[in-house]
Amino acid sequence: MHILFIDDHKDSADAFGEIASGLGHKVQVAYDGRTAMELTQAQSFDVVFFDIELPDADGRELCRRVRNEGASRDACVIAVTGRTDLRDKDLEPFDGYLHKPISAGALEHALKFSEG
């Protein structure tokens, strides 16, 4: 699978990339919303993982834009968050969500989920 992971915490994003690459996936990482939108406009990803609280963008709004614009509109989009107080409406545009820190097992489960 071709995966994009967006998180402003570089260590988290890079660790995710290492886990997903180790599972045999092609992974790209972005650290901000602007770069994420550029990548999703230009390339087709199978799965996009969004930190829902980026400093330069709202992850929910970015999710909506990915679904309506560009090459990745058919991607499975999964929210990533460390928050535990989210309500259903906070996750509406996403296909699913993961809590940080992300384990290899949780990532594998999310990727299987994304395949349908």
C-alpha cells in the first residue's frame, strides 16, 4: 500500500514511517497541512493518516479537502490523535481513528480495515 502519514510531531511521524515500511508498505511523511495537501493533490495514496490537530490546519477540514480534490480522493482517511475526549462529530469526515502512540499491531489492524 501507498501510505501518507501527517503529524507535526516529527518523532511520531518518523516512527510511524518506520513501522509501516517494516510491514512492507511504501510510506511518505508530512509534518504540516500544507505539505500534506500538496502530496494528496499530486499523488494517489491508498491510506492517509491525519493528525487531527495540526498547528497550521484543522485535520477534519483537510480530510474533507482530500475527499473532494486531487489524486487521493478515494483514499481511506484515518484520524490520529492523542485526545481521549473526542465525540462522534469530531470524527465525522474520517473512515476510522487511531490513538497515539501507535503500535505496530494497531497499525496493522487499521491497514486491514482500510482494505475493506
